[in-house]
Amino acid sequence: MSKSVRRVREVLEAAGLDVEIMKTPDSTRTAQQAAVAAGCALDQIVKSMIFAGAKSGRLLLFLTAGGNRVVEAAAERLSGEPLVRADAARVRAETGFAIGGVAPLGHLNPIRAFLDPRLCDFDTVWAAAGTPYHIFPIAPDRLIALTGATTGEFTR
């Protein structure tokens, strides 16, 4: 098991969740690929979009339903600062995850998170578990509790 997947599993276990992390035979880099692997609706996939605050320099995590896209102006209003895309090397260095497998939890460093309310329309959503080949199911309320995410409108 990779260090990335192990970190995700440890966070889930520490929270008392008995969650099976699924290893998929094919990549789940895209929301569509993940939905096929999980056998769920596209919007049940949690996309982890990372931006950097232009003023603070801190990374920010936007957890988005699979079929939605981040509207940067709305995300900026919600976060309270202008945003820029975080480069892949920085994302990996600060979260411990490569783009395409960024989990919503288990990051190397604390990260401020925001959650797309569309994810709350489902009993279960699926998120990356640290690699492009691992995903896990979780109830949206548990995801919010574990990530400390603020729910708000930032998508279309």
C-alpha cells in the first residue's frame, strides 16, 4: 500500500470509520472514470481542486461534485481572496498527493477546504484515496466533519 493511501486510511480509521478503499483496475483521474469505477452518478464523485490564495499564498481545497466546475469569481468571494491555480509540484509537496489522486483528507499540511453543496444531495459520495487508482465512499456529512470544509456556492 502506498504512503498516500495509508495516510487516507489512517484518517478514516482514526475517525472510527470502517471504509473500504477500492483499488481500481483503471485510472480514476477524471470524474467520469471514477464514476464508472464506483458505479455511481457523476455528481457523486468528489473532485479535489486546489488553488492558491494570491494574497495569503496558502493552498485552498475546493471539493466539487463531479459534473460541476469551479467558478473562480465565486470561489474568490467564498475564500475572501483572489485565487491562482496551484502548480502540480507545489500540490504534491504540500498535500502529499499528485494531481489526479488528491484526496480530500490526509494531507501533509492543514488545508482550508470548501465543499460544493451538490455533494450533500447524496447519501454517499466517492473521493480519491491518494492515487489515481484508489477511491473510497463516504457520507457527505462525515466528509465535511473530517475536512472542516465550509459549504458554499462556487460552482456551475
